[in-house]
Amino acid sequence: MKTVISVIGKDSVGITAKVSAVCAKRNANIIDITQSVLKDVFVMVMLTEMSDENNSLKDLTEDFKNLSKESGLDIRVMREEVFNSMHRI
């Protein structure tokens, strides 16, 4: 299963590391990543792939919900096919 993870928030040291750690915990391989800082706003989008058998989207989403609360970031996770359907013209 592929997922799209978006992260937006005030820039600070270690955001990419924290998000990557959650991915590693859930065995979600980072396929592609883009990030930038606009003034002091951090923006990142990741494409990940994880095994359907050993991990669940629910667990990954819950981990990011907790990280979001701890760090003050807006972190959203969705299946790639849902993301693609939402952004088709």
C-alpha cells in the first residue's frame, strides 16, 4: 500500500527526522520526498510504501496524530489512490 504524507508547520530542527522515525517504526519505506521552507513555514510531502500484511494505515495515522499533537505540526496521511482521485481534473 502506498501513502501520501503531508507535513506543514513552523520550521524547527528535526522535523524530517521525527517523521522518518515514525515511518521506520511502521516499516513504511520512503519512496519520494520533497520539502521546502517558506520564510519560517516548513512544508513536506512524502510518498511511502508499506506492507499491507504487517502494518495498518490506522496505526500509521495514529502515530502521526500523536506526533502532530506533540510537535504542533499539521500531519495528514492518506492512501495514494485516494489522494490521486481527489486531485484529478
